[in-house]
Amino acid sequence: MSRTALSTLVLFAFAATLSAQTSSTGHSSELKNSKGNAIGTVTVTGAPHGVLLRVEARELTPGWHGMHFHEKGDCSDAMFKNAGAHVHAATPVVHGFLNADANDAGDLPNLFVAADGTATVELYSTLVGLDSSGGRPALLDADGSALVIHADPDDYKSQPIGGAGARIACAVIR
């Protein structure tokens, strides 16, 4: 067997394995605005020490927006309040990457939306897991969870949500 054929075979086997792993652990859902219109897709994939999050969005206001994992998989109301508070590991909940006492596992970096209203990001969080096997709060617990995008940027320290403002988009994670 030639080196090229062997390389192609190994690459194909790797791609098939990666595809099988992604499809068996990735959880995709529609990102919806307050009117219930689909404005993108959110995919959360389990990893050995956290989750990989991919957000593909459109029709958002350009600029920076706070983004958090919320404790309930319920985006049924227009203000997304049914999604509850941020996912957390301890109480009282202390928010913010820049807060020395932070324990808010739902914290995520801000999302930047381009001038045309679109955003695409892929990031990794070690603060949560798909299940609780790693001792982190589980996104796929009995009532699921949600990814919520806020109107304003998160300042990473103000309580309770970093000054991120209204909830403008939501995706159920189940």
C-alpha cells in the first residue's frame, strides 16, 4: 500500500471517529429571539474536562453582549425569565471572571456581534459539564439548561449578572 493511500485511510478513519464522537455528544438547538424567531444555532459538546460551545447567530445588535449558561432549559417566555438564574456550583452565587470570590459556573466570555448582526464563536468552558461526572454542574440535568445572550456586555464583576442587561436570545440545551 502506498504512503498516500495509507495516509488517506488514516485520515478517513480519524474523520469518521471524530464525526461519531461529535454526533453522539453534541447537543444542538435553535437560538431564538424574544419574538420566538430562530436567529441561529447553539451546539454544546461534552469534553473530558468541560464543554465546547459553538454559537452561530444573526439579527443581533452589533457590539459586545454578555452570554451565560442558565439553570433551566426553558426559553418559552419572551423575556426568557423561565431559564432561571445562572448555572452555579455554590450558594450564595457570586458572579464574574474578575471577582476573586466567583463561583458562578454559568459565566462565559462576552460575544462580539459584527456590524451585519452576525456572530460566530467557539469556546471552551471548564466550569460546567454535560453531566455531573466531573464534579461540575451538569447542563443536562433533569430540567436541562439554556444559553442566554444579553443586551449589554458583561463587566465580569458586578452582581448578579455583570450589568449585562435584558435577555435578548435563548437556546434550550437538552
